[in-house]
Amino acid sequence: MTTKISVEEMEAARNRTSSLIHNTPIMKSDKINDKVGAKVLFKCEHLQKTGSFKARGALNSAILAKEQNAKGVIAHSSGNHGQALAWAAQKIGLPCTIVVPKNAPNSKVEGMKEYNADVVFCEPTMSSREITCAEMAEKLGYYYVDPHNCVTMINGHGSIVFEVLEQAGDEIDSIFLSVGGGGFAASVAFLIGNLNPDIAVYLVEPEEKNLANLLENGVQCASETLNTIADGVRVSHVGSLCEPILKKYCTRTVVSVKEEEIKEALNLIWTRTKQRIEPTAALAFAGVLYHKPDHVKKPLVILCGGNVDTDYVIN
Amino acid sequence: MTTKISVEEMEAARNRTSSLIHNTPIMKSDKINDKVGAKVLFKCEHLQKTGSFKARGALNSAILAKEQNAKGVIAHSSGNHGQALAWAAQKIGLPCTIVVPKNAPNSKVEGMKEYNADVVFCEPTMSSREITCAEMAEKLGYYYVDPHNCVTMINGHGSIVFEVLEQAGDEIDSIFLSVGGGGFAASVAFLIGNLNPDIAVYLVEPEEKNLANLLENGVQCASETLNTIADGVRVSHVGSLCEPILKKYCTRTVVSVKEEEIKEALNLIWTRTKQRIEPTAALAFAGVLYHKPDHVKKPLVILCGGNVDTDYVIN
């Protein structure tokens, strides 16, 4: 299995996956431009297969696992990662098991089953998830796909950067994305840093995370999970593979936002663009809406996903 | 002012308006195709200016009013029509007054004010709306734009048909749309009937409306307003200009749906396409999802609007 994060591996991953994933569209809104005072582009990963960017890395991981004769793929997840891996495995005809904490929302579990994954429940703690997953991976001969700290995921996510540069490379001076476990952020920061370092990559976080203190001073966030409506980035710590990349490219581009700002950003996107993005996607836009540095004139916001329950209300 | 509904007037209206309105995209979803068992295309009018197709006819009406030296435009509305006319008038620099029933949702009123319309409140009855509007139109010298029974609105809406035929004319065998006052339905039915009569135009209604009984037997719906979650089509009667057109082209293509079916259709669109359409747009899709005739293989659904409050919940 690939062990290196590199531009070449990211190119290979893009070629490997592009026929099965969407080259997602870019949207804009005059009303939002007026409000922000800049030309904002939105990269629509909520319109990606399975409703999030995770499909990119998951498909790359599943294809490589199959090439290496793994008997299947396995991950622990309560949400988007599990759905994406289940979809990817089904797409290429590989068995898939997802270890799910037993308090996970039923809608997510149903999503995984719809893609024919075997769902195995565990206790709702990170250690139970990890132990159950490791034991089953060993027993079944499945390739374990970590949602954040996984080379094949990180290389797979890079396809979004190639798309963005082709679609709008000349129209942007920065990229704003929501940061959680750091896999996606590391992928984008690494590839932009290598292909077009003039574009700044901003990592937008719920303020409790305080990633700047880790990247600048090596101080970890005290909480293990964050208390935020952005449920896709509740994991407070970034993966060990991701940390050095983020340190290199993004030490001075961390943006912390308040919960109220996420809600306002979500409200504005729902109202103005009619796109049902999830709160974690609104987090990235909140970074632009409330904390855009003055010299940023042409930000691109990655709307990372759209998996939000139909009865979800902003309040 | 134009008094004729014709292909030529619709072409002229398209040319008159196309630089200011969106040629809205067409979307599709594999999951929805699987569920319906047909290739379904969605014409995204919720992404139109002001969030509904009404912008098409409203802009045509405002431009023609200005050419005829009207001092402004006026309409009564509690929702999309008022926002669309206010936007159109502002766009071309014409004053606009909207007469609003005093029980209208505040979010809609704010929308109108945002486009600089003068908002005048009246009693929440149709007669109060009409009388107030007529008196003010006379006093101010403004052109009155009826939401449904108005030649300039009907001709203006036709631009959507030219777009659909250019975008997907070879890929569809039918068009499903939600019918309320009948102006939009008449526009689409008339233009398709003249340009490509092989494409069937289906009128989807809440079952209480029973439009087939009007078109086949001349029997009007007993209620004045319908009790439906599809708030854009609560008006039960179709306009006198619209009725003969619908009788000619759509007598056998009325589709009645139940409230539960609208909710399920809305749920499916929100979940699968991540598009925050309004319930009235889901009505048209419910016609396909639950009542598609077997011989229909390639339906296009017009998603008429996306103006739904952020705290709206399907229940």
C-alpha cells in the first residue's frame, strides 16, 4: 500500500477515481458577494457522491485495497466517512464493514446499510471504536481506512485541488475550509502549497479547538471532542500525519469562529443559495463572513458536505 | 401594453429579459432515478433570481410597463410574486408598490423591502387585496401586475421553455409542474404545445383542487383556498386567461397528489439533491414519484422555487 503523501500520488489518485466521483460545480451569489464585500466562490462538495468530500479519499483507498488483495475495507465512523467508504466499496465490488458507536443517528446507519455495508455496533467511546475496528480488521483481513490519519485518504482528497485550479485557479487568492481531524486540510494545504503557493489555505475551526496553539506552540487542545454544532469537526486533535503538513503551510492561517457565527453563515447559505449544506460546511463560510483578512479579495469556500437530517433546525 | 399570448411575444420577452435572469441549471440524481425507475431531470428555478420562476414574468412586465411610461408597477402578494416584482422594478429603476395582507410572514415582507419596494398593508382577504391594489394603481399611475392572469407575466415565463428545449429537448418526453393560479402552467403548456407538442405537460395539484373537473366538466373547485403545505398553490381557481389554454393542452394530464406524498417528495429532494426547494416545488416531483404514467420514461420536473423559512420542518 502507498505510504507516501506526494503530488505524484495525488495525481495518480485523481486518475484512479475521476470516472466515479463528481467534478463538483462552483457556485456564487451576488447577494453574498455584496454582504462579504468580496467575490466568493463555493466549491460544492455537498453535491459529491454520498454528500461529502469523503467519497474522494474513500474511493482511492478502496481501489488500492482491492489492488493489494485486501478482502475488504473497514472503518469506524458515526457519519460521513462510513457512508463514503461503504459507497466506494460497493462501487468496486469489495466487502465493507463499518464499526458504529451505538448512539449514532439512525439516518447515518441507514445510509451505510443502503450501500450494503456490514454495520457492527460498539460502545460510544473512541477506544471501543478503535479496538473493535482493529480486532475485526485483523480477523477479516480487511484494510483499515482511518478517516483522517490515512495516506490513501489524504492522497485521494487531492483531486479537489486539481479541479479547483482548473475551474477557477485564476479567480481565487485563497481557500477556506473547515478543519477537524486534519486529513482533508492536509491534503489541500500540501497540494496547493506545491502547485500554487500564492493561494493561501485558511483552516477554519470552532474556537474551542485553538489549532494555532498547537501549530505555533505545540500545545494540544485540552478537550478530546468539541462542543460545536459543526458535528463533522468535533474531533479536537489532528492526525499525526497531518500535523507537520499543517504546521508547514498553515501556521498563520488558522481562523477561529464562534457558534453564533456558524449559525448565521448556515442561515445565509440556506436562504441565499438554496443549498442544504451541513453546519460543518457553514463553518468554513463563517470564516470568510466574519474573519476575512482585508487583503483577501477572492476567497473560495469549500462546502464540505450536505448530510443534515431533514428535521434539523438552526437555533 | 401587449395584449396577446403568442410564440412571438414569448420570444421577444426572452430577448428582453435574458441578460438579467439566470438560465438555470438542470440537475439529476442517480438515487432518484433508481427510485422512480426513469431518468428524471430537474430544472432548478429555485436558483432563479429571487428564488422562483416569478422573476421571469415579473421582469418582462416591469420592462414593458416602463416602455409604456407607467410611473411604476404594483401587485398584491404575500410571497414570491411580490419579491420578484420588487426585484425586477429595482433592477430597471422603476418604483414598485406591493400590497401585502397584514398576516403575511415577516420574512417575505423583509424580502420585498430589501428590493426597495413600498409595502402597503391591507386586510387579509382577497377582496381587500384587490380593492387596495386597484385604488393605489389608479392613484399612483402604476401598472398592475397580476400574479396569474396577466399577459406580460405569461409571456415572460415562456423563457424557461426555450431554455429547457435548448438544454434537454432531446432528453425528455414530458414536463411536470405545480399548478396554482395557472399563469406559469399556461405559459409552459402553450409554448410546448406550439414548439414541441410531443412533449406532454403534466399539471400537478393538491388533490383538493380537482382541476380535471374544471377542464373536463367546467366544474369549479368549491373552496377558494386549498388546505395544503404547498403554500405557493393555495389559490384554487385558475385565471380566466389561463383556463382555455390549460383546457386545450392539459385536459388529460392533470395529476392529483396527497399531502403525505408532497412531504415524502420534499424529503427525498432535500436528502438526495441537497437542494432546499420549497414544498410547492416538491409537489411537481410528487407527481412523478407517485403517479407517473408507465409510458413516461424521461420526465423533467420544474422545481419552481426555494423560498422556505429556515425553521421550516417537514412534519
